[in-house]
Amino acid sequence: MSAHAYIQWADVPQALIDSSRQRMDDNGAVKLVAFVGCPLVGQIEELSGGRIQIEYPWPQVPDLRHGLGDWLSHHGINYVVVH
């Protein structure tokens, strides 16, 4: 079973948003976001009520998993991991 980490766009510091890079995937169906220093690219999802969340695959490789968790914690971004 794979796991995913979720964050809320509203929890991302404005400086990170301003320096982020966003694009559509190759199929034009999924919007992706890359933040400076973040080891993974996230998928932007629009939820009901105008909320926006970002989904990351939760890596099985410990170095990547810790890198993502450490980056989120360093920037004070709350996240939840769902298996």
C-alpha cells in the first residue's frame, strides 16, 4: 500500500509560494508545484469550498521520506500522512 502526505496551500508561507514553480503535467490533467528546497514535486488539488491542498507521495526510501518531513517541519507546514 502506498502512502501520501497532504498539506494545505493556506499553510505554505507566502515566500515559498512566491518562489514556487507550477505547471501542468504532460497530459495537461494534473497541476504540479515545486517549492525551492523541497525534495519532491506535489500535485495541487482544489477541494470544495475553495480550499487547495497539495499531495505528495510519501517515500518508502528513508532519506527521501525524512527529507520531505524535515523540509515541511522546517517551514512550519502542517502535514498529514495517509496510508
